[in-house]
Amino acid sequence: MPHFVKGVIKFQNEVYPEKKELFEKLSKGQAPEALFITCSDSRIETAMITQTDPGELFICRNAGNIVPPHTNQTGAMTASIEFAVAALKVPHIVICGHTECGAMKGALEPEGLASLPHVKEWLGFSKAAVDVVRELAPDASPKVRMQMLLEQNVILQLTHLRTHPSVAARLAKGDLKIHGWVYDIETGAVGAYDEALNEFVPVDERYAKEVAALMSKDCSA
Ligand SMILES: [Zn+2]
């Protein structure tokens, strides 16, 4: 029996009973805290990384955590973003890239994608990030270039995200925050984009103010 089938049986017998109340509450509706856009890569476990329960993240995944810029053509990402932002009114959107990303490797070396025409076309949405890396670091080592591309791709997709009308409207209103992250599979580190510094910093540093506010609230409670 495949491991994942065994898992469902274990979930029903052991995990579900422990969280029965939560699942019953969730059957009435959802109010997720964030739209979480990340890569399809099997090594990213969103619930584990963010320590969230079902109902907390509205998740969209695709090769390369890409958000195509808004056009009048309907696609899965466009519809999902519109639903999360305009209907569910998520207060946050996170775009999360990751180390060892096969999609980003392909974007850097599109010659290797001859037998994957759809992947090749899809990665066209990351081309501006590749061009930025080629311009800024023409002589950097492959490792440095790849890290740079992971970050530049997240920044580019944040830019694309802003072209979606539902996102633009909520940003203008000031009740939506967008975040760019890169997750390191090997170390568990998460870098978060700091717009003021124009660089990625460790997540605890990036959200130091929010963490401090939460700590003082916990202490006074
Ligand atoms: Zn990936």
C-alpha cells in the first residue's frame, strides 16, 4: 500500500479525533490569514514551516511560485488570487520561493528544457529575474547566482501580484500586506524581503517589531 494511503487511514483513526472540533468548525466556512503562494516542490511542507492548522492558509502552488502578470485571460492563479483577495479578504499574501528549486534552475538554463515545452513557456514569467541576475552578477559562482535568482524571482512575482486588480485595490485601501520569502530546505531558514533595505533578512529580524509586540501582549495577558 502506498505510504500516502496508509497516511489517510492513520489520519482518520488518530489525527482527526484529536482535532474534531476544529474540523467541525471548518466545515462551516473558512477565514484564512494568508494567501500562500509557493512552489509545487514536494520538499516544501507549508503547514510544518508555518506551524499552521487547516483553515489558516489559502495555498496556491505551481512550478517556480510564479504569479503571471494580470491580463484579461483567465488562468488558475488569476482566479485563485481574485477569490482569496476579493471574496475571502485575506489580510496577507506570501510568495515563498525555496532553495534547490528545479524551476529556477530551468529558468537559468532554458537549453535543458527542450523536452518540456510547457515548463519552458511557464518560466517565461521569470525571465526578468534571470535578466536582472545576468546584469548584476555576470561573473558570480553558480551558487551565488542561484540564490540571487531565487530572491529576484520572488521580488518579480510580487511586482506581478500588484498588477492584479483585486490586489491593487486592497493595497490602495491599505488593508492587505504582501510578503516575499525564500525557504532554505537544508537549514530550515526563511529569508524575508525587507523592502526598505531591498534585501532578504532572517524572518525573525524582518518581523522583530511584530514579534516584540506579540511577546508584550502575551506577558500582559
Ligand atoms: Zn521549486
